[in-house]
Amino acid sequence: MRAELLAAIPEFDLITDVDLRERTIRTWELAMQEGGWTLEDLARMPFTLLINPCPVNFIEHTRAVAQIAIEVARVFAHLYGDRVPVDMDILISGGILRDVGKLVEYEEREVGVFVQTEAGKLLRHPFTGMELAARCGLPAAVQHIIATHASEGDKVQRTTEATIVNHADFISFHAVQRLAEGKLLVSSFSAESR
Ligand SMILES: [Fe+2]
């Protein structure tokens, strides 16, 4: 399972600190275990329930956000240097984990039908994701990214890493949402196409 996870999300391996990488992977594994998901399930799961049908799955969106965040940090390093420091390990860990709480927020009620659980309505994934990360001993800087990546964090003074992840997430979300609103979607992995 560990090898399959790292193959599905190779961005885990970009975390250079061995302990942080291990805790990041363990948080993901714990979330999959608690939600009862397989990797195949996550490749079918829409990354959001707010766009239906959603042409991007949970794994793809996770990877896209992590990669967008990394690219932003590279631009900062290139143009701003040490004046705007970014902790790449914290950024990548938070970029991968910011939505991990969805694995306990969502359930597949019937094949291809993904819904929010009753508990998920009360505690959305910024809360449950932070709790999972805390249980796995991730540092406050990563918990902060998870807790503040969505609108729940709009009144919080975000760190540079959390700011980058917040925007990276919405770059992907808004681009896909716009396609859906314009009904320009050409394919879907949702129940219709199964
Ligand atoms: Fe999110």
C-alpha cells in the first residue's frame, strides 16, 4: 500500500526531512484507513462536491495544488531570494495534506455517488484534516496550512506557505468551476461514465 501511495502521489518524496515525510505519509494513510478508502476509490472521487460533474479527481487535484505551490515558491526564490523565505518541506507537506480531511468528510453512498457525511457537515475537512495531522505529530506550521487553506482561514493571518497553498488550491478550483458553470466539460469519471 505504501509503495502504491508513493507511486500515485510522488510529491511525498519531494519532502526532504525524513521525519516530516514519514508523518505526512502516515497522516494520509490514517485518513484512508478511517474513511475506508482505497487508492482506486480516490482516483474516482471528485476533488470537490461543489462541481458536479467534476472532471478532476482527488489525487489529480492534490498533485496539482502541490505542484502549483512548488512552482510559486521557485519563482519567489528566483526573484526575491531570502527576502521572502519559503520552507519548501512545510509547503509540500501542507500542499499534499490540505484536503486530507475530505477522506472523513465524504462518503460514497452508492457506487459513484459521493456525499458529505453528517459529521462532515459539522466539521469540514480543514478541521478534520488538522486533527488527523496533529495525531500524526505534524508541526503547527503544517497544521496551520490545513486549517487555513479554505474560507475557514480567511480571518487568520496566514503564513507565506499557507498563503501559497490557499491560492494554489483556488487556482485549480476556480479554473475547473468555471468550466462546469459554462458547461464546457467534455468528460467525467463520475457515475455517468462508469
Ligand atoms: Fe479544501
